[in-house]
Amino acid sequence: MYLGTTTDNHNNLKAGFAEKIINGQQTQLFPLDNRYALIFRSDTAFMYDSHNGALELSHKVQAPACVCKDKNEILWTGTWTGKLLGYNKAENINYDINIAAGNNKQLIIFSIIADPDGSLWAGTFGKGLVHIINPCSENPIIEYYNKKAQGNFFLNTEMILCLHLDVNDNLWIGTNGCGLGTFNKKTQRIETYTTNDGLKSNIIESISSDKNGNIWFASDIISKYDVQKKTFTHYFQPQESKGSFIVKACAKSLKGDLLFGCTEGIYVFDPTAIVDEKDATTPVFTDFRIRGITVKAGDTIEGMVPYSKSIAFSDEIVLPYALNSFSIIFSSLEYNEPNMLNYQYKLDGVDNDWIPSNANNRIANYAGIQPGKYIFQVRASIGSGNWSKPKLLAIRIVPPWWKTIWFNLGLILFIASLITILFIYRIRLIKQQKTILEEKVRKRTLKLSEANILLNESKLVLEMKNEQVEEALNAKDKLLRVIAHDFKNPLSAISGLTVLLKNKFLQFDAKKNTEILNSIAASASNLEIQMSDVLEWALSEKQEIVFKPIEINIEALINDAVELVKKSAERKNLTISLHLDYETNSFVDPRMINTVIRNLLINAIKFTQNDGIITIVVQEFDSEIEVSIIDSGIGISQETIQSILNSDESYSDFDTENIKSTGIGLRLSKHFVEKNGGTLAVRSMKNRGSVFAFTIPRGENKAIVQKQKSSSHKTHNKTQNRTITKDKSITILIIDDDTHILELLKHLFEQYYNVVTAYNGQVGMQLAANVVPALIISDISMPEITGIKVCQALKNDILTSAIPVILITADQQLMNESYASGADDFIVKPFDDDELLLKVHALIENRKKLLTKITSDTDHPYFILPESYDDITMAKLLTYINEHFCESDLDIIKISKEIGLGRTHLWRKFKSSTGQNLSDYIKNLRMTKAKEMLLTGKYKVAEVGYEVGFSNAAYFTKCFSAQFGYTPKECIDRNK
């Protein structure tokens, strides 16, 4: 190539050289506006002025791909290497912006446009749409819009072919495969249009706009987007698809004509002079397919003819339920430019909106259509969007037989008939039951007297409930008065000690300050406990704590409460032991009873000196379970107990750490126990410990009691050679003030029996009365109460008189005095472990043999007490039971009133003396008497049940079967 210059101006070239430059190899032309254009020859840019034909040398640029000029007359060139180069001719300044930073693949700036606000928009291959803000600054801001969501907005492509700013300052984006995009700079939103929205192709080659603001673009065809109607119209395409439109080859002339370049030439037209095409004709149906196979007119499918005449003339298609997936093919009768046709279709009842289609996709597919009637519609348009009249086709899916009206009517008739039959049967059954009921009423006439008694009892229960309501209201008033009085003490202590510490902190030494802080902490802790108790009481009174009784193993609640107070007990080195003698679950509200156990344990810990013992005893009675918490503490006077539980006045007392206790926890415990249908009793004496015992209802199911771990203490070989039966159901009580001897004896016996220990005589007698052990071992030489006095007290108590007692001492001379006190055996210290173990074993075995002998003759209707068993109370008790066991209302309450012994003591006495529960003994007597009567063959089963005290014949049969293994009827049949 030859490049000449003039002598007067080296930068000006004659226009005659332009022909050589443009026709040269590697020459590119980039229009800047309606007057100027840049012509590149290799890496050199020339500015061409179309008004005077002047060609001027501009600047150097490597690999140019696109060019634009901004409002400051700066020339910006996008390159094939991803760089954006700027040239300010007036100031001779070059700008170099690398928008491909961090991009591993090749990046091309394919299109660039200057924004009126001074920023630049670049369309790239590799980064999508790029926005360069303040491009002339040292650190321009670069924003990316692509499918990786890099930037503020999302554009689902990384390949941009062309860009265009319209008169409304909206940016239009032509993509390579993702359709036409528009970016509204006011709303900061990007919208994308594809073939699903009416485009003919998703590749947009070039974009321009007319003076009305409508957008014109070239893809496979020249199309218009009407910004007012928001519709697409398609007009021209290269003839017979021999050519294609060229990327970015579009322009708008000064008079408004649009020019679009293609491989076959240039389309030039006035957009305002184009008249929309006429309306398309109504489409026709050309084919109907089921599962991809064409169905012809008259074909039979599963016994049914879908349609009998050509699909083009059919008005309705009928299909069986199983063939509910089909395809409909349609077409238009327009033969001029068929590729300009657009279609829309929908199936009423399935499609909510029209579904777009085009000349290349003239098929509608549907699958899984439910039985019913549907109307299929299809319409066509020629580019302009004026739709033709729709073509209609009725489609009916026949329901299966089980969904037909006749089947449903038959089903309703069948159900109605069945209901009628059941109703008639029910009426007859009611009549039969009425006859049986009348017979029962006749038989029960004899029991009218009992009914009157029950009525009177119900009246008493109602009166009792009214009294309980009144008592509850009074209790609430009492507690409010207690709160008003008792909260003053800890609050006053905290307030006063805090002020004292604040004023005298620097004057007191560290020891004094620590004492004050400990007092504040103790008062705060006491207040916290009182607040917790008051809150639970208040919630229960407001019924926010709903009474929800369930069956639960009481041991689980005890273990949980012990775990909560363990730290407090360890701080005072207290021992908490547990003794269990029950088989059945309790029926209680777990939260309430857990609170009761926790409060009673806290109370026992507070009022027990360091190194003391707290014993928890659980025993089962006829219809209830009793939990006793026995401590060896400082005790409470009876006057104080009454003040806590019944008085209107506030109560306070000092525990072992000289901290006041108000008794709110005990009141709350009493309230919760009574709410669970139980009672709370307190037995205590000053300096002799306390017993807090409460009863709760017994459940129906057996409890799973945790097995106790056996001791690892070893005995001498000669004892191991003797057979000693391990029986953890047997409890022995060991009393000794020497902790070493106490531990020795405990380890010696706990591998065979359940062991309970007491460290003095007073605690031992309390445990004996509550546990009723099978045997007691006691030291004689103990402070306050000696072992001899303990033995005398136990033998004189009707509840514990039958318990064998072994006394241990180092003084041989006390043997006669020991036997005189009622002791069953005597051991001299130092004693032989084996000798003591064998003596205990012998006494327990002899007692078991006695009980076995007493209760072995279960067939005899009476309990015959041996002559050697000298116990007047037991004789009176057994005589009364034998004489009245056939009475249906015989229970422990009635018996205890007759004998003059509390029902708890009565239960313990009877079980410790006979090894049986009182209720089981009465039931055995009734079953024995019933069997004797049945064996005579003179009585009916119901008569025998009533005779021996059963008011319910079914319950009698159940108990009899459980006792003997066969029913009363089978008992009668065996004797025939």
C-alpha cells in the first residue's frame, strides 16, 4: 500500500488516497455518526469526513473490533484482545482499560456505545454486557451483567453481538442465542425476549429504532417491537433463505430511513410507510396422533371410533380414558411467505393462557388429561399480530366405568340399602338388649337399699367438694398474707447488707466483707426458692398448671429430685439413701409430685446437720403408695407444723445454717399432694429429726424397679461354703453410732439383702416404723437412746413387735438384760462375721417358714393363727376378716375403724406378720369360699359371686380364673 503526504501538513491526506486505503487488505470501516467514520488500515486509524471527503491520520490501535465517540469527542475502540482504548485528540491523551482482567479465556469487545451520562456500554464475547463508569479516571468502575450474575443485575448470556440506545435512553442488547434484551436505566431492570415471546430467532444481528421509538432488529428476519403495544411484528427476510443478515450492519439515514445489510445486499425502507399485513386465514387441523401414531378417520381404538370424518372437517373427538395423551397438528392456508406466520393455541380447562407457536412448530401436545369435555382452539397471524378467527375442536375424554354417573348411583343405592339393613338389625338388637336389661333391673330390685346408700355417699362427696372449694379460697388468702410478710425478711436483709457493704467496704477487712456477701447470697437464694414455690402455687391456682395424671414409676421422680439437690447435700456431707417396697406405678401428675419431693428434700437438707442421714422410703398399700422422707435433723415442734399447714399467720424458723425458712414450700407440697388425691403428714420432734410422709394414688400397671447393685465385700471362705439365699426383697435395719461398724455390717449383708442404716437409736426407731424391716441389728452402747431401750420400744409397738432383733455389745454382762428387753439374739464384740451372717440368715429363714406354714393351706376358708403366735390384735383382725369377708364393702378403711388401728399401721402390721397384702388375703378367702360353693353344684355362677362379695359377675369370673386357672363354669363342669 502507498501512503502519500503533502509538504504543508503531514497529518492531512488527499481524498484521492481513500480509494487505495479502503480497497487495501485488512482495512476496516467504523462509522462514528452521520458525518465521520474511522478507517483502519492494520493498526493505523484514519478519520474520514464525508462532508468534504477529507481523510486525516488519527491514532494507532491494535486489533480493533468496534468504535464509538463519546460526548467529549473521545474516540473509544474495543479490541479483539479485551482492551478498551481511548484517544483524546484535543489533548493527545490515550486511555487503556482492560476489562478482561482475571478472565482466563479470550475476551472480545464486540460492540461499544457511549452513554449520554459519560459512561460506556460494551458488548463482549466472554463477559456479557459490561458497564464502564468514569472511563477517563485513573480507576474506572466496571460492572458486569452476565449469566454468572457477576454484577448488580442478571443477564443470561456472556455473548453480546450489538447494542443500541433508543430515544428514551433505554439500552437494547442483541445476544448470540439468548434473544433481545432491554435495560431500563430508570427502573434498573433487565428484561429478555426470546422465541417464547414471539421472536423468530434468539440470535440478534443488529438493532436500530425509528422516530416513533419503535425498535427494529435483524435476526433471521427484520422485525419490529412496538413499544406502545408491546408486540412483535416480522417483515422481511433474505430471499429464499440464500442470504443472512450481517452483524452490526444497520444504520438510520437523516430522513429516517432504516438500512439493514445482508449477504445479498441492503434492505432500505421507511418504517413509517410500512403497512401491516392483512389478517391471516383461520388455521385448519391436518393430523391427530395418539402416542405419536396418526389416527385416521374411522379407525377403531379400544372399541371406540375417535372421529368418523377427516380431521380437517371434524368438530369433535371422543377418546377412552386410557388414551388421554394426544397431539394435534395444525396449519394455515397462507402460501405467501409462510415463515412469517405465527400461531397460538390453548385447551380450555387445561391452559390458562394462549401458548405461542410458529411455522416451524405446528403441533400441540397434551398428556394425562382427566375425563371431561374440552375445547381446543388455534389461531394464526401474519407478522402484525392481528389474529385470525380461532379454529375449534371439541375433545371428550370418556371416564372409566367406576367414575360414571350410573356407577355412582348404584353405589349410593347399595350404601343406602346396607344402612337400612344395619338400622333394622340395630333396632332388633336394641329390643333384645332392652329385654335383657329389664331382667337385670328385676334382679337388681333387691339391691335398692345399696343404691340408697350410694346416693347418700354421692351427696357426701358433693358436700366435700364444696368444702374443698372454700378451703382452696381460704388457702389462697393465707398464702398472700404469707408472701406479704415473709418476702420482707430476705429483701430487707439484702437491702440493709448491701447499703452496709457500700458504706463500710473500705473500713471492713476481707473476712468481714466476705461474711456480708455470703449473707446477701444466702438471702437471695432463700428469696429465689420462695419465689419459685409461690410461682408454681400461683400457676396451679390459675389452672395454668393443668392437672394431667399419668401412670409413672415413682422411683423416676425421686431420682430426678435427688439429682437436683445433690450439690446441696454434698455441701453438708449428707447421705441420701433410698428404700423401695412397692410393685405398682403411681397415678399422678409428674410435675406436681416432682415439685413435692424436691421441696421436701430441700427442707430435710436445710434442717439436718452436717454428716447427717436422709432416708427416702417408698411403700405400697391397698390403693395408694406412701413416700416418706426421714431426716436426722433438728426437728420441728408440732405447734410449728400446725402453723405451717393450717394457720393463717406467717411462719418462720431458722435452719442449721441460721437462715430463716417460711414454710411456703411445705404449703405448696401439701397443695400439690391434695390435688393428686393424696395426703401429707409431718411427724417430728425437736432435735430428734422429722418424717415427711405423703400418699399418692396407685396405678394399674406393674412398675419396673431398678435393680440394686450388689456389694463387692468378701466374706470368709467358710461362709461362702454355706448356702445363703440372696433375696433383695428382704430388708434389714442396722443401727450403730460407730460409722466404721455401720459400714462393715452394711457391706457384710448388702450382697444378700436390702440394707437400711441408722446412726442413732432415734433415727433407727423412725426407720423401723416406716420401713417395717424383716430383721433389726442394733448396737447397745449408743448415746441418748441405748440399744436395749430401742429393743424395748420396738417390742412394745404393735407395728414392730414381731420383728426379730439382734443386739450387739462388747460387754458380756449385758446378755441377760438384752434378752429381758425382748431381743431374739445376742452377739458379743468383737464378733465373727460368719457367725453373725448365719444367725441373721437363720432368723430370716425361720420367719419365712412360719409365714409359709400360716398361709400354705389356701383351700381352708379361715386363717388359723398358731398358738405360739401371741398377738391379740392380729387375732382380732383375722377373726373379723374371716367373719365379714363376704361383704362387698369390706375394705381396709372399714377394717381399720373396727380394729382401732390406723390403716397405714394396719397394712404394715399385716404384711410384716403374714407376708401378704391385706387385699390379697381377703380375695383369697373369697375365692376359696366361692370354689367350695361351686363344687356343691347347687348354685349358679352369678349367685356365688354375689354371695362372696362381688357386685360384678364379670369381675368375679376374671378373678376366679386368675386364681385357679379355670372359669367358674368349668369348675362346676369338673364336678359333674
